[in-house]
Amino acid sequence: MYKNVLLVLAPGLTLDSISEYGLYKNRKYNACAFLTLGEFMLLRNMLCGGFLDYLQDAVMWFSSGGTKSVLHYDAVDNINCLFEGSKELFMVDKKEHKHIDIDHEGSFSGVDVEKVDLHKYPGLKDVPWYNATMEAGDCLFIPYKWFHHVRSTASDRKRNMAVNIWFAHLYRFDEEDCSRRGDLPDFEPLSKYEFTATAEQIRSMLLEAFELEEKDSISTEDLETLSFDGAPFEVDMGYKLDIFETLDINKDFVVTVDEVYQVPTEHLVELFPDFAPDGPNGDEEDEEEPHGHDEF
Ligand SMILES: [Ca+2]
């Protein structure tokens, strides 16, 4: 067993980041991921309400323990299920963002999580935080944009293994979808579903940019101050107007939450053709610090 090596299995990724350990060389491992998806289950709470259209990625994390992540957030919701070993999480509500200095690209903080420099990161002194300890058999929901840092410990069998699912943030739970589907099984294999949430993540970004969580509609006057965090390019005023026009389906110069939901996914992708799904931010290993941030 390799000490403290984290093996990450996910559809479409390569193993470049751990090739230095001599485990694999630039190998794609889709076949392995397909096996994985057939063997792992989507829990009942995700089987209706809209989540099935929002699935973005499923990842298996496998190590011999002793791994830790940086303090970071993901722009997607996350359910992590632990099969072996234990995990300890430090989590901070997204509304406390003023306390957390995200000073690295990829939504993570450069703070040394084991030796916190309170001169450099003074906000961490006062930030309210939650602690969660996961044991094998536990699943934990990590809300999108919540800051978190994870450390993993091996079981007696010297293993730590977890699978997580990222899905775009669902602003509205579709109760009718649940009524339509009727009785649901306790779980379904992940291989049954497609991970195609890119367009839904664009929708999620737009809802957030328009602050439609707090209000029902926006007008063109509101556009000036909006910023599009997560957009693959700088969104200038001209492009904001283009976006507005696409979303204003009934052309009454107001964009409502309903309209953002009605816009077909292909139009969303046309607006942001280079939009890359927000994956394991701060989770991939960094060459400078190979054991630094290697978890979700
Ligand atoms: Ca409208």
C-alpha cells in the first residue's frame, strides 16, 4: 500500500497528477469509472425533484489515510458517502465569505490548514464554523459555495474510501416531478444516469448573478452592478444585454426566475460556449504541494 496517496477515479479524467508516484502514466480510466458507476448507488433523495438533470460528476476517493484538503468551496452541491475509514470536516456557511480569504484561483485559500497564520488570515479567528465527523456508512451533504476542509483517516485495514456526487445547485425543488414518478426505490445505480449538468450550472450561475434568490425579477437598470462569478470570460455591459435579451422570453424588459428556468439549455450553452463545469476545486494535487489539497 502506498502511504498517503490519494487515488481519484472519475469519468474522463487522467491520472497525470499522481503519475509521479509511479502508479500510472497518463492513463485514461473511463472503463474503471464505468464499473464504479454501476456499483454505486444514487440515493432515494436524489431520484426526483429535478436532481437527475443536474448531475455533474461522480468521483471515488481512495487512499491509505492521512490526506487533507485545502480550505475551498465548490460552486456545486455535493453528497459524499464514506465506505471505509473516517473523515473530519471543517465547514463554514457561504454567507460568512467575508471571513475567508480565497486567495488562489480555483476557489481555494492558501492557508496552511494545520498551522493557521492568523496574521495573514485574520478572518479565520472569528468565523463561525461547523465540524462533522464521518464514519463508514455515513453520507454528508456539503452545500454549494460552503467552505470546507477535509482530512481523512484510514480504517484498521489501512484504507479510506469514499464516493461523492456533485450536482448543479437546484433553486427550485420540482414537487410535481416527484408526484409523477410515484413510489421510488431506495436507490438506483449511478450508471443509469447521465452526467450532463453543464447547462444547468450556467442557469445556476445566471440565477445567482441576477440575485434571483432574493428577488423575483430584474430589469436592465440592474445590469450595471452584476458580476458573473464563474463565467469563462469577462462579461461586459454589451454581453450582459445580450444575456438579458436571451432570457427575457416575453420581451417585457424584465427577466423573471420563471424565464431563467424556461430558457432552453441549448440557448444557455450558446451564451457560454466555453463554460467548463466546476469540478473538484482545490481538490486536485498541486505540484508544489503534492499532499496539500487532495480531497473534495
Ligand atoms: Ca420577461
